[in-house]
Amino acid sequence: MGLAANPSTVVLLLLPLLLSLLAAGPPPVSAKLKTSNIQFDYFNNTYDLNKAFKVDSPATIHNDALQVTMDSVNSAALVDQAGRILYKSRFKLWEGQNDTDRVASFNASFLVNIYRVDNSTPGEGLTFVVAPDLDLPQNSYGGYLGLTNSATDGDKANNLIAIELDTFKEDFDPDSNHIGLDINSVRSNITVSLTPLGFQLVIEVYIAQQVNKTDPTPPRPDNPILKSNLELRGVVNQYSYFGFSASTSNVTELNCVLRWNLTVEHYYDEKQKWVKIGLATGIPTVVILPLAAVLVCFFRKRLLTRRSNRQISGKVKSMPGMTREYEYKALQKATNNFDDKRKLGEGAYGVVYKGYLANREDLEKGDVEVAVKKFSRESLKGRDDFLAELEIINLLRHKHLVQLRGWCHKNGELLLVYDYMPNGSLDKHLFGQLLEAVDKRLGEDYEAEETKRVLLLGLACSHPTASERPKSQEIVQILSGSMPVPHVPSFKPPFALGPVPMLEEDISPATTTTDTKFFTSPHNGSDWTLQTINPETQRSYSDSFSTR
């Protein structure tokens, strides 16, 4: 709510508070003390407040103040509320477990505005607290001042001390205008009434009346009003937090902190130091090392790939009669970046695309039609496989075979360039005249029987079952005439699976011929079939086109 419009309605008008708890004795020589000065002259955008404070709703930071209970004139919203605003950094208040070690000192001064709405009865109060953690206890509204609740009040495990500015008289309070020292409980160990003292009080502490928010903090009085010997080591945690708590009940008030200065002489936490050093060095290391490893692997792989490409290119060029090498970009352009619309066919070893290459020999004739076969990476497992494959293809030179025009190898990818066969593939001529598949550019310049041999060999090499295809050595022997052409079926061996998967017990055999197996599903409406080759048809086909 900020400063009160009418000073007569202020219960405790803009009170600066200085709290100092000092333990006797010098610090041990080995102790590493550090002094932290925290100063908030204003709670506004000058500071990163969200980073500095832990704010437990309904507390807010608003109107340049810490609103420890809700900043609202709506009395209903103020009823039965409790809030906390604590500084997020914790402080180490002593070193080790030795009782003779010195406990660090701290002092705090703060300017507060406790305002009652419409001259109503105020309540409950505001505290400066040293807490073990950042959490607000549940049900800590009313007389519990945001410190404890009915279940935990008085428990030594609370590990907190607080200076209460209490504006409501409970059964155990002297009046409704007092200051008290609370240790693990809202039942104060020591209380002093403010009324006869004109708002001046101290507990190793002093509070002095101050009308203007911008006035300097009054000097600490020589004689404290409230004084108590307190051993912090036996009460609070070794690591503790500083801040404020407040509460309301069915009587309400606005509890604001307008200014806060905190000085803590605390022990330097070596673990935190090394954690910070570790984070400062570790985070960049965690980021840089994997990145460096990735870059090293990338450039190493790139270097090895280039070296392998050079070695492969050298070996390919040394093969007898090897055709020209094409640039990858040229083949990419020729096939329109391997466009699916240019696809001529696809098999186990790769995809064939139609392409157009510039005719360097005769520019007037325009581009040359070619077929570019792009081998899949899976079909060539390594460099040796690639070289062996290419060597076999290079040896298979025959006037009735489609001619190899050139090759390309880049990053482990093999591309072969052939003359384009305008009449299509062999299987399109299977039920017509076999010799219709011959390239028209040969004219009549070929031997029919030898051409049939080559065409049948092509069909055999295209068998869908890998085990039925002739081996590379057999291909060479077949082309030389020292080995007969293998049997080829007169139709493509079908193998079709419908949409409904079948179990073994669902399948019933139906006998057709001795060597032919045919299975059908007993379920109505299913077109699931499995069919094998009829050996009689195979022999009939082979006899019809025998070259022996």
C-alpha cells in the first residue's frame, strides 16, 4: 500500500530497525571470513528482485516495497493471510562443530510501514527472521506470524529466530504494541512494549521513529532497551537465510518493508567456492569438449573419405578398358537431381534413372540419352566390394549388352552410366517376340541365337529370388558359351500377401500338379495366396528358347 496517507493511521510509522548479534572472541586463525553488504534503498527495477528474493504468495514486491502480506485495501483478501520474502542466498554462520569457534556477526536495518485500513483494529504483525530454509509453513496465518503453525510451534527443529513487531495482543502477549524475541516459537522469550517508549526499542537492536522514508538511518543508541544473551549455534542452522514474514487474521493490516540494509560477516564456504570454480570451468568444458570431439570426428572422417576416394579413383582408372569418369554434379543435373519422375526401375542393388548428358562429340545432335544406375549404400558394404563389383561390370563387355559409358564415385556412393535402351526392359517382351527387346540401333547386325542367350541371361539375373540368380563366374561362362543358359520361368514368379495375416492352422493345401504347390485361405472374402513356380512351365519356356 506504500506510505499511509494519514500519519495518524500508522501503527508503527516507518521504523528503521538495526539488529546485531555478536559472539565474543576473535575468529580462529584458520577461519576464512567474508563480509557481505546487501543494500536495497528501493525495491524497484534498479535491482533484479526476482533473482534476489524468494517470494511466497500472497506476498509480493509492489509499489517499490516488499509487501510481506497482500497489498490490498480489500479487507476480504487480507483476512487469514501469511507471507514470506527471504533473500535467496544463504550464509554460513560458523565454522566446524567446535563450541569454542566464533559465530559470525550480522546486523540489519530496515524501514517498515505497518498500515491499518480505515482505522480498523490492526493485526497480526511483521517479523525479521533468520530461517533454515526458504519455505513458508502451512497454516502460519493469524498469531503464528508466518513463522510456525499449531503443529510446529515451539519445536526445536524449527531452527529459527525472529524479531517480531506485534500489533495484536494474544493471551501470552503484554499488549498489542510490542516487540519480541522469538526462538522457534511465537511465544516470545523476551518482550518490550513500545507504547511507553515512544517507538524506540532495541534488542542488541534499536528502533527509532522516522517520518521521512529518505532520511538516513538514525545512529544506534548507546543503551539497548531489550538485550539478551543468545547462542546462535544452538538455535539456527549453520547455513541460514535472512528475510521477513508477516500474517493477518480476522483483523488485518498492510505490512511493507520500504528499505533494507543487511551486513553479514560469515564464513566463506570452500565447497561453494569450488562449486563455482567447477561450474565456471566445467560448463564450458562440458560444452566445448563434445563439440571439439564432434568436429575432430567430422574432419577425420572427411579426410579419410577424401583419401579413400583418391585411392578408389586411382584403382578404377587403372582397370583395363575402363570408361570415363563423370562428375557427380553432372549426373545430378542430367537426372534432374535424381527425380522420381525420371526413375526407370528399382532393384535390390539400387535405382536406375533416365538422364540427358551433353554430346561432346557432336553438339548438333543435342543431348545423349543415358541410364544412370545409382547403387544403394547397403549393396556395397566396403571399398573392396565396390571395386570387385565394378571390375565384374567392366569385364562384361558384349556387343549385345547395354554398353557402360562411364562411372562416378563420391563419398562411398557408386553411379554407373549406360546407354539408354529405348525399347524398355526384357520382361515387357516376355509374351511377344524376345528379339523385340534388341536395341533398334543394332539394325540387323547381330546373331539371333547369341542375342537370345544374352537376353535370357538378363532375365535369369533379374530373378526375384536371389538364390536362383547365376553367380558372376557362371555369367562369364554363359556369355562365352561354355555353360548353358539357366532355366527361366515364362512368367514372373508371383508372391502376394493380402491385407489379412494368416495363421498356420488357417491354411489348407489344395493339390494341383506334382511339383506345384498352391495354397488358399478357407476364409470367405480373403484373397490371400501363396504360389510357387510350375516346373513344367519352366521347361516349356526353356525349351522354346533353348540356345543349346
